[in-house]
Amino acid sequence: MATQIFTNISLLANTSMGTGFVRGKELSILPCIKNAYMIIEDDTIAEIGEMAKYHFTNESYSVARNTIVLPCWCDSHTHIVFATSREEEFIDKIKGLSYSEIAERGGGILNSAKKLNETSEDELFNSAWKRLEDVSKLGTGAIEIKSGYGLSVEGELKMLRVIKRLKEKSSLKIKSTFLGAHTFPLEYKENHQQYVDMIINQMLPVISEEKLADYIDVFCEKGFFSVEEMKIICEAGKKYGLKPKLHVNQLNSIDGVQTGISLNALSLDHLETLTEYEIELLGKYKGSSTLLPSAAFFLRMPLQPARSLINAGAALTLASDYNPGSSPSGNMNFVISLACIQMKMLPEEAINAATINGACAIEIENDFGSISVGKKANLIFTKAVPSLAYLPYSFGENLIDKVMINGEFK
């Protein structure tokens, strides 16, 4: 058994033993140990504590003075399997076109779907693998990946098989979500029911047989999938054991929150457009209210009302929404800075939202999301920094010295 000992750590951040969502005011409580030591056995955290209580004489240790150690980020909402970037639409946005206008012209999700269906499975795997390696060096140790750029039986299955291959090869913890209901292909624009039937009768049985997904998702918005269509698709997914994780209230408030709660969704994601009543509901909702600030930032939309949600008692989670159209970055460090700078979240709140709550949002909280004895050694070691608040404050610096995944440095 390989043993690693780290001593004189300036701060061990998020040493919570909890395994459930941190909610409301409790989000600002981040258990930490100053001047700490940590012992890792193989891929697992074996012991942590204050240096004053350190009793080992083993000389094989590493000094981590002036270093903050955090649990790796758990990014619970991404779309990192895609064929190509969409910077031409970035120019369209600069010129004033809206997200919906670009979609109506065949851009957006339809553009990604066209390119993906022209790309081989191996090409998709290789490009996604590079993105996965890149985000791991930025501190992401667990990640959810969605399909949704296939929009055909062959395309969606191809994406999910790529995600399955990533799961098998990567040292990161990966969860897979089926998002065949991302938008309607052009040929089904006037016949929604036929595409919904295809999802239910042709895609879901194969996904279940090949064990290609952990969750099911629907993009519920005006011009995309209605509340009723979302309900039908999620109920069908549940029959195959797929829990809902849903895109709601990004562009409009059309009862997506209410319906998602009635479906017992594990998480409701985006939430840029909320009424006071919906905020109150999310405060009582048992699942994750997942905020994606870098998407709102990129689309120049008002950011989510984080403070109101926290005050209501919601379980806030932060994720990157890494995708080629509205959030072409998987840098969770920037997401945390945005949350603090633009949404007025405290550093402790943002870190909890990106670690333990992110883990809960993909049901891996027993092994990931905090620096606790018995959990996996998925850790971020910072460069020498003066305080925890310096991490989101100095948003333009790369403050990560090294990243450990399953007890091994990347």
C-alpha cells in the first residue's frame, strides 16, 4: 500500500464529513483545518488533522507550506463531446443576434448536430479526451457529460458511446446524461410528436440495453421542448431507471421549475429567469439548483439571483456548462470567480457549491466533494496564496500548482 504524507499545509479547505447538499445559510460554512497534515493511502484519504497532533515519525513526507489544499471541483453540467467550435456564431452575437435568432437560422444546437453527425466516433473521442485532460489540470476531478448534439438515433448513440469510452479510460469520475431532447431537428419542427416518439421508442431502449446513461435531460424552453413534452420524456426515462436532470428557466419562465420538482428531478439547471414564486419553490426543493454563470456571462444575460436563492434556502451548485455555443470553457476556477464577483456569493459559498454540492448533483458525494477520511484523494494544491479569498479575487491568475486524481498527481 502506497502512503503519502503531506505536512505543514497552510489550509485544508472543506473538510466536511457531510454527504448531503449544503443549503441556504449553511452554504457559507466551509470547515477548514489550518496548519494541517494529511495522509493518503493509495487513492484514499486516510487521515487529516492539525500539525500539533501530528504523531508520525516517518520521514517520507512532503512539506506543503503556504499551500491551500481543496477537494477537486465536481462539474455537474457539461457538453464536452462535440465536433467543432462555433466561433462564427460568437461573431454573430457580437453583431447583435440573440441565442434564439441564431437557432432559428439553423445555428446553435442544430449547427453542432450537423457537424457531429459528420464526425466519426474516434474523432469525437479524441477531441473530448483532450478537453477532459485540460479541465482536469484546472482542478476538475469529477464531471457530468451530456449527449444532445446527435438529434438522431445514430448520432445520440454515438455520443453516448463516446462518453462510455471516456468513463472507461479516464481517471476522472464521469456521469453520463442522455439529452436527445435538446432541440427538434429541422425535419421534425412541425411534427414534435414523431421526434418524441423516436426518443422514447428507438433511443431509450438501446441506451438502457447498452447502459449508456445515468440520467435523462430535456431543454425546456419556448421554441424548444414544452413542459408537457418534458414530462412525457422524463416519465419514459424513469421506466429505464434514468433520473431527470433538467435545463429549465434559461430564457423563459414557463413552469419548468414547477414541473421539474413534480418529476423529482435530481437537479434543475440554468435558472437565469426566475419569478419570486419559483425562488420560493427552489428554497424548499430537495434537489440541486444548478447555476451556470459562465453561460450567462457569454450570452450577456443577467446572471442568476444567487443571493435570493441562498436566502430562500436553496441547495446551490455551480457548474461550467462547457459547450461550443454558450460556454466554451470548462474552467471552474473562473466559474467560482464569476459567482463571487457578479453573483455576490462568498468564496466559502462558491467552493461548497462547486465541490460537495456538485458531487451531490451527480450522486457521488460518498466518495468525492470534500477532504474527508475515506473519500477519494482528488485534490487541488494551490500555489502560495495569502488566503482562500485570493482564489476568486485574482481571477486572471492560474493559482493551481498541481492536481491529484485518485492519489496520483496529474
